Amino acid sequence: MEKLFMLVANTLDAIAARLNTTYNVVNIIVYYCLVPLFWAIIIDFKFDMFACSLAVLSFWIGILCFDRHFKKDCDYWFKKSRDFLLWFKRIGWNYVVSSVIICVVLPIIFTVILFLL
């Protein structure tokens, strides 16, 4: 699990460096914008509509256009996400394990389920 965690973290860090932004910003954009947008596109495709992806995209365009403190807000939401992942220590998962399960394994499972609908 450590290798997968490091692969994902290093990839997000490389994207952040390439875009001249922070790891936290890229993490929030990927997990709170791009992954849900991808799921919405799958749902729209499966049900021959466009409302889900349009809603997600509109929400994020609004955030990106009008949030004057986007980086600061991303830092806040990253901290809240980290706190959520640390909560799983109660069941014996460390940060790496909870990150891989919640942020990699579950999204993959959910994506497969959406494709199988």
C-alpha cells in the first residue's frame, strides 16, 4: 500500500509543480472536482442525459471564477480531508492505508459499478 500511496502522492505533487501550484490545490481539484465530474459524465452517458456533468461543471466553474481565496480554501479542505482519513485510526488504519482505501480503491470500485450499470 505504501508504494501505491507514494505513486499517487508523487503524481499529484508532479502535477502541482508543473502547474505552478500546491499539492493541496491539485489534490482538492482531483478528488473534489475531476473524479466527481468523471462519475457524472459516466452517469450522463449511461442515462443519455447531461444534467449531472453540467451541474458538477457549473459548480466548479463558479468556484474557480468567484472564490478569491481558492488556494486558502483548498488548504482548509485538504486539512479536513486529512482529518477524515486520520479518523480511521480508530479501526486500525493508518493514514496511508485509509488514503489508499478511501481515495484509490473505493473510487475505482465505484467507477467499475457505474460502468456496469
